[in-house]
Amino acid sequence: MNVEKQSGGLTRRDFIAVSSMALAGAAVLKPGRAIGGAGVEEADGVFLLPDLPYAYDGLEPYVDTMTMRIHHDKHHAGYTAKLNAAIESAPELKEKSIEAILADLATYPEPVQTAVRDNGGGYYNHLLFWQVMKPGGSVGPSEGLASAINDAFGDMNSFRDAFNGAAKTRFGSGWAWLVARADGTLAVGSTPNQDNPLMSGISDLKGVPILGLDVWEHAYYLHYQNRRADYIDAWWNVVNWEKVSESYAALTQ
């Protein structure tokens, strides 16, 4: 279906660079810059696990405390460690940002490609995921983003229906995304496993993700069991529209 404890965000220059990488798969960024707009820095080619930008219980009752502990401290930590291990076997990747690594993914030989696809994707996706949520959520998108949503989907309700549909119909594990293209237009879709729209040559959904929802069972099963739809509906109560709008504005202003 096609229809980022850290502060900071993508500058317009960074966002456009990431967008260009996602669409062209060509640019190489140096270590030491913010990764994915999440304010996390590389250190000697090693990717670091960020703190959550809120307490483990900050998203209650919509995302439970135990899920947040396991999700961040075990799953995201695991992706981080395995990404670093994969890069140890491919030292040429140490000079690239996570965005550049993912944009060039299709060019890597096996088994590096699979290891980076799974763990680099998991690392980046969760950087974004923590940032697009906040305790209590927020009222809605900025005027500029709201206008783009209306242009693409008709209205906010239709957008949510499209996004929910992408999340609910993703078979097995994966993610639902709202992406911004280089021209500022928007699209919704989903990817399997830890794939994301930055993966040129792998993902059919093109653009820079500005909103993402994890629909792996580990993201919701402790609280919602098999009721994925209930989790998706509840998640909108914690969406950080300020962050999503900031990311969109960085591309379009």
C-alpha cells in the first residue's frame, strides 16, 4: 500500500541532504553529525544508543512502562550492538552516517547487506520512533504540514485512515510511514521487518520518513496482546506533531 534522552533536529540543509541520499543513494556524510535528526552523535564510527527523551512511563496509558523498557533497553540496544558488529566487518562504512549507509544498502555484498539492512534499519527506525512520540501527545500538525496532508489525502481523517490502513494491513512485522518527498509532497505506506524508505533499491516507498509507527509485536504485545488495531488507534494520543512538523518544515522552508 502506498498511498528522530536527546534533543535537536534536522536543519534544512541536513534534511535536504538526507532526502537527496534517499532518492539518489549517492551522498556520503562524515561521522560526528546528528544521526537522523535525533541529536545522537557518532564516535569513531561507532553508533550510540540514545536515551529516551522521556521517562519509561511517560507514554502511559497508551504505551506501557514495561514495553518501553524492553523495547528501548533490549531491542534498540540489540540493533545498535549488531549494527556496530556488522560495521566492524565492513570498515569502509565507518566513515558514513546511518542515512548514507541505508541509502547505499543495495550496493553492499552479502552478508553485510543483510546484517546492515536488519540492524541499521532497526537502529534508525527506533531513533525516529522515540522522537515522534511525547507524553500527552500534541494537538496536531503545523499549518504547513496540515496543508500538505490535505493536498495529499483530502483531510486529516483521510490521512489517518490511510496511515492506519498501512499499519493494520502490514503482514507480520514492520512499520507504517509518513514520508516527505523532495518536492514537499507526502505519501503513506509500510515496509516489512526493519526496512525503511531511505533504503534506495530496496524499499518501494520513496522519501524521508517524518512519522513512523512500529507494528512489530514487541512494540505492543505486553499491553495489547493480539489487538494491533487497538494499539494503533491508541498511539495517536502520543504523537509528537511538533517534531513531525519541524522535520517537514526543514525540507520545505
